[in-house]
Amino acid sequence: MDKQIQNRVDLTTGMLLVAITCLVILHEWHVAAWMAPAKPALVLLLVAILAAQVRASRKVFVAVALGLTVALGMHASGWQLVVLDGLRSAAFIAAFFSALSTLRNVAQTSAAVQAAGRFLSAQRPGRRYAALTAGGQGFALLLNYGAIQLLGALALANAETEPDPEVRGHRIRRMLLAIQRAFVSTLPWSPLSFAMAISISVVPGATWSQALVPGLVSSALLAGIGWGLDTAFKPRLSVTPRRQTPEGSWALMLPLLALLAVLVVSVIGLSAITDVRIVGLVVVIVPVIALVWMLIQHWGQAPLQSVARRVGDYVTRELPGYREELTLLMMAGYIGTVGSALLVPLMQRAGLDLSMLPPWLLLVSFVWLIPLVGQLGMNPILAVTLIAPLIPGAETLGVAPTAIVVSLAAGWALSGASSPFTATTLLIGSFGGISAQRVGLVWNGVYTVLCGGMLSLWVVLYAFVL
């Protein structure tokens, strides 16, 4: 494609994403409802532009979405409403992704973030895994998948200083696993994770404030089991590794902690004084924090002009550059919504009623089912949006809505650790020079099974005992 034409396409893509994000914000904040009809039309235009540019594996998702839409139109009355729901789901995912990416954009150019990452990756072997797991959670909140990219690159740079290939190989594996497990351990509680955003949105009556504490317990299990396995199965080396003394001190983490505190306090504070959903708060709070942070970074170099230039670059270059990820995520949300509308009547005709299963078994099944279908290539967004309409109401199961969210988020986290088709395993595999399948099934096989068992017990304990 001619460069000038590509620039125009990228500009259109970026502006569409900004417009969709603004419409989602207006909807979440219950403002200007008259503009809502524009959202599905903009989503259709955006998907058409993205589909023309992405590789074949992403085009398949668009084709499946079209096929399901045709099937729905042929077999279901009121199919237009379902299609609109699917497009609204795709719009929300696009807006949430675009909002979170603003923080990633600013964090990647922060000297404080880079220094904190180098400090974590340079810790002594006895404490490096724990440091990367604990500190990596903070990076995951700020950078999302960018945390794996940043810390992974720093981990490789650190490992390259080790001359012995045996020690270097073990160091790379342990550091990369710590980074990946830090990331997945944020999924069950972080207000910035798709796991929380989607799970809360598809479970009626669920809120993030109610899911926060049990989500932190799930996070502690995921992080603690990872650390325990690393400690229990330290490699036996034929040589003594060279010890390093990291530059700096733990004070390097203070700016990161301060930023996280501002983020969490803002979310909790606004949640207490407004009736806006947590996802509606996040898509406003995160870009505002990113903008202020950007101003601080450029305070000494014509801040207004510098920030305006960076915002322009973000909209016209960086956002369109996520076309592959956006296509996958948006279509996963749409396919899940439309697919569930076809699946529900099929199950009813087959006489399958999930409410007949013991409630504890149903909740535990989500912990295992989501990572299981992840082995077949099903994105967690697709899995959760497809499963959610099939779940009997929380009152029918005799549990709180939060219990269902805890179960879905636990399965989502396990899929992030084990599925060879998720971004986490693909990124870790690329840094480690191995296949994503090996990362998911070999490096994380025992980890996934142990975490699945402990999370299953936790889900049952939370739902029926606490």
C-alpha cells in the first residue's frame, strides 16, 4: 500500500477509535444518549478497515463473525438486537483497549519505569523471582502486555551479562516465568484487566469493589504457587553463578507505587460517589493520568507542544499499529455475544440445563473449562462471553454474583498462563526462543495444574463458606 494512502488509513483508524471511545464514555456516564446509534455504525466501519489490513488468521475471526450473523438472522427472531449487543461489546473492548494503551505509551518513555525495571531484573538469584513477581504486578497494571515486553527485554539484557550458557539459560527461564506469572496474577483483581472488565459486565449484579478482596486472594495463590515452585525446584548447576549487586535501591519503586496509588484511589473514590460502572471510570481515569504524566515528562521542553505532538502520534500511528490485536479482541467479544444467542436455544432443545448441576461443580468447571478451550485457540474474551449467558442466575445457584466472577477470572488467569494462543505465552516464547506451546504446557504445566486445584478450592470456599 502506498505510504500516503496508508497514512490516511491510519489517521481514519485512529480517529474512529477515538470517536468510539468517546461514545462508550458517554454511554457509561449516562450522557448524550441520542448519540448512541452512531456507535454500531462506527464499529462496522472500523472493522471493515481493520479486516482489509490484518493477516489471514485475523480475517478468519471476521469471517466467523459474519457467518454467525447470517446464521442468527436465519434462525432467530429479534436477531437485530443481538447483533447490536455484539457491536456494543466490540465497541467497549476497542474503547477499553485504547484507553489502557495511553498509559502504556507514557510509561514506556519514563526513565523512572525503566530504572525500576532494571533494578528488579538485576536482583540476586535468591530474591530475583520474588522481586519480579511483586514488582511485575505493578508494571502489569501500568503497561498491560507492555509489561512483559519491557521486563522481558530487560531480563534478556541482564542474562546476556552471564558468560556461562548453562546459568544464562536457567536465568532466562526463571525470570521470564516470574514476569509472566506476575502478569496473570493481576488478572483476577486489577480494574485495568480485561478479565475483570468482561467478567463483571457479563455477570448481573457483580461489581469490582465486591470482587477486589477475593480477587486479591486468587492473585496471592497464583503468585505464591509460582514462587513456591521456583524455590522448590531450583536448578542444580555445574558451576557457581556470578553474583550481581543491583544498582540503586528499592526507593526506585516509589514513583511506580505512587502512580498505582493515584490510580487505585481515583477508581475507588469515584466509584463511591458516582453510579458509573468501574469500566466507565477506567476509560476516563487512565487517559487523564496518562495526559498528566506526559505533561510532567515534557515539562522542561515546551510541554503543550510536545504533548500535542505525542497525542497526535498516538492517535495516528500507535493506535492503528494495534490493528491485529484490536481485530482479534473486538471479534472475540462479538462472536461470543452472537454465538451464545445461537447456543442457548440449541441447549434448550437438547434438554441441557446447567442449573441441574451442583452449583459447586459448575463454578469449579469454569476454572478448568476456560484454560481447556484456550488450548484449542479460544480467546478468554470469547470463552467468557460465550459461557456467561449459559450460566444460571446467581440466585438460582444460591451464591453471590461475585462468586461467579471469581471463578471466571481464575479460569481466565490460568488460560493466560497455559494457552499457546494467548499474548502472554507468545511473548514469553519469543523472548525465550521457544514455542508458545512449550511455554504453556511444559514450563507452566505443573504450575497450571497446582493453581487450578488451589483456585478450585478457593472458589468453593468463597462461594459457600465465607
